[in-house]
Amino acid sequence: MILRDKITTITSGGTDNRGNPLPSVESGPYPAQVDPIRSDESVRYGSTPVVLYYRLIIGPTHGAKLTTKSQVKWRGRTLAVQGDVEPWMVNGRLHHYEATLKAG
């Protein structure tokens, strides 16, 4: 697996027991592979005109930290994790994680 890109992950802090917001945690850079998947264009008034989707491949150590509320910084853009972060197994062992990222 050749991971040529560098990403930084942003994990949402959430809230404490009293409902106060906790700070987000930024960590990295981590080696990863980010590839474009598709784009959607909207013609509706008031919506984002173009939405881009990317596939993230990240190693098993750093991929376990990502959740559906995480964000990824890549090449100066902040991308949101869409859906679950899926583990990929090869010969019964964890090889890497994959996730879909959304910009826009």
C-alpha cells in the first residue's frame, strides 16, 4: 500500500456532562491516499452548487481514530467524513481503513 498524501484529522470535541462544548482535537500529519470519486451539481437556489466526494485510504493505526463526526484536512481543504469508516481485512488481518469524504 503506497500512501502518497498527507492528511490531518480533526476530531470533534463533543460536549461535557453539563452540555458545554469541548474543543476539537487536530492531529497529524498522517500518510494516506485520497482519490476523487464523483461530483454532484445542484441547480436549486440556495444550495451548494458543487459537492465533491473523495475516497480516503489510511493505515490501521490512524484510521481507528476516525468517526462519522471527524473531518480531514487535505491540500488546504477541510473534508467531512460521510458514513462509517470501514476496516479492510486481508488474510484475516486488519490492512487499512477506508472512508468517504465530502467537500461542499
